[in-house]
Amino acid sequence: MPEMIDNDTPSTLTALVGSLQPAVASALNRALAGEDITAADADLLFASSGAEFTATMMVADELRRRAVGDLVTYVVNRNINFTNVCIKRCGFCAFSRDFREEEGYFLPVNEIIRRAKEAQDYGATEVCVQAGLPPQMEGDLYIRLCEAIKEELPDMHVHGFSPEEVLYGSIRSRCSIREYLQGLKDAGVGSLPGTSAEVLDQELRDIISPGRITVDQWIEVITTAHDLGIPTTSTVMFGHKETNAQIVRHIALLRDIQQSTGGFTEFVPLSFVNSEAPMYLRGTVEGVRSGPSGMDVVKVHAIARIMLNNWIPNIQASWVKEGNRMSQLLLTAGVNDLGGTLINESISTSAGAMHGQLMRPSEFRGMIREAGRTPAERYTTYGLRRIYSEEDAVLDPLDLVGENVEEIFGSYNKLVQMESYRFEHPRAQRERAGAERPA
């Protein structure tokens, strides 16, 4: 449990909480006293409006201050989504392409390493490696990719392979999840993204993503990774078809896991981006909302801080999902981290997110200072690389790339059009090889 920095609640907050509806005031007072609020308490906070909503934000901000102080962190990293070809058909995903479609791509190992090296040249300390699930994949592919990156860049942190990918790799390798995770660890993986979680409610998952990793399987991958000493992030995707109660149970489950393993580094709420999502665009799932409201976004981040503060000290806002303005506002609702520079952002972009593929470090620092907080660059697992003073006007290599970002780093829209990386199904490769073989 993180040590409290200051137990003195500001008098204005005390007065505001004291004026609220008794049940809400009781829940917030327990949180301010350092207690874990219950799921029933969180349900009340999700139903809040007016003064109760304002107080929830303020309590989240106060708990953030006590847990982690006024530093706001970010990491210089690069996303490498090495293929968009996937055997799954999740209703919320606009990124994946069936192997029959003309926009399927697959980056070769040398291109993945080139991108990782380029990221390091621009100051990145992490590469985030995630992708689709290509058909008939060689089971050790993820392990070999990790080995190749670490062989060339031993100091680069590989934040890679979601629970869905770990499960798929283990199935294709005909080994247990534990054995596969041990293989990834031996290959040099530093941490796992806690994605493919969406909402950890099996009934809901069967509606929006039938055939996706189950709740029990997700828990097995995450807890086994923690047991092996591999930290992970944790996430939730909201604003589609879930209820407030399902979000609360999801966060409570993560809290239970953290109490047992201590392996989560952060919690990242992810707004559903609807514009290109099949279940919204094509109406494949009934009753799907067009994403969360602004109030929803604030509530999820603030209530996550209140529920998780004693156990997961870092709450991250996704600037790709929320944009600069909302992300900055969330710094007043319990958030203490703004994620990574990314350099290449493919998954949210393909779904219709409009907030760009690169956040320059100086932009992070400007947002943070405008919010009255102190910027700091971190490593993946939240060790601090540098704290910036108000007078510190240093520019990072990524700050100097100019406006031609796509010309330097490429983009998803360009990548899906490139013939040089076009995906070819293994069956087609075998057929072609047979046709070319001399009679």
C-alpha cells in the first residue's frame, strides 16, 4: 500500500462532502479516511450529479495528491503493431483485417527492429509490441520477435503481447500459459499490456466479442505473469454497451487481483471509439452507444482512483482516446499519468480516433504545467528518468521532428496500402511454392 503523503484534507473539501447526500458523503469520507470503498459505494458515485459529482472529482484529486504527489508522468515510447491480420472478429475493433482483404499487412522482423532502433534514436526507452492474431501463426513468433529486439537493443524495454496474444501463442505452441510466459520472460519481455480486457463480464463479452479470450483465461494470463515477475498494466473499455455496475465489478476484480499479486503498474480507462467499429457502424450488436459522454469519462477515471488508490497508485489518461483537452482536465480527477508518445498509433486511429499518432514530450510538459503540476519522464514500470522544473526548457529529439511526422515515421493509413508488406496467408504461400516447384 502506498504511503500517504498528507492526511490533512482541505477544509473546502471537508465542507463540500459534509453537505452531500448522506450515503454519498459516507462513501467519500471512508475513502478520505484511507478505506477501500465497496462496489455499492462506487455504484452511488456513478449515479452522482451536481455537487456529488464535483465532490467525487475533488476526492479523487485529493487521494491522488496523497498517493503520488503533484508529479505527472509520461514515457517516451513507440507502438509497433506488426500485423493487422486477425482470426478474431471483435465487434469493437476496426483495426483487424481478414487475410482475404486487400489491406492486410505483416511487418518482417528486420522492419520491426528498424522501427525499434529508430525509436531509440529519438529517445524512446520502450517499444509496445501488439498486433492481430494471424492465421496458422508459428507458435513461437512472439518469443522470436522479443529475442530479436533484445539482441539488437538490449536496453530497450519490450512492453509486449496482450493476454489474448499470450493465449494464442500458447495454443499454437501446444504448451501451457505458464510455459509460454516463461518463454517470453526468458526472451526479454519486460512487461505485458493488460489489454484485451474490455469489460471483464463474460455475458457482455459474449455479445461484443464472441470467441475472444474469456474472463477466466484473462485472469490466468495476468496472474501467472505476475507470479513469474512480469508486471502488467490494466485497462477497461467503456462507453459501448456496458452498465455502470459492470464497470464497478471490473475495477473491483482488478483490485482483488492487485491485493493478491501486486503486479499491476497502472490502470488505464479506454473510451470506446465508435465511428469505424463494426458493432456500431454496421449495427451488428443492438443498443451500442456512440461512446461515453464527457461526464462518463470523468466519472470512470475519478471512481477508479477512489477504488484503486490504496493498491494501484497510477491512473492513466489515454490522450489518443480523449484528446489533449480532456486528458488535461482528467489531471484534476485522479489522473497522474498521460501515457506514452507512441510515435505510431494504429488501433485507435483505425477506429476513427482523431487525436494524432505522436505526442511530443514538450507537449506533455506544457499540458502538465498548465494544469499546475510538475512533469516527469518515467520508464515503463514508473521509475523516474527525469523531473522537469518550471524553468527547464530542454527539447527532446522527438520535439525536433517538425510537422512531417508521417514522412519520418510512416502511418497506419500508408502502411495498409504498401504492397511490400502485404500479408500472404500461409496456405497461399504453400500453393505458390508448389506451383513454382519443377515438375
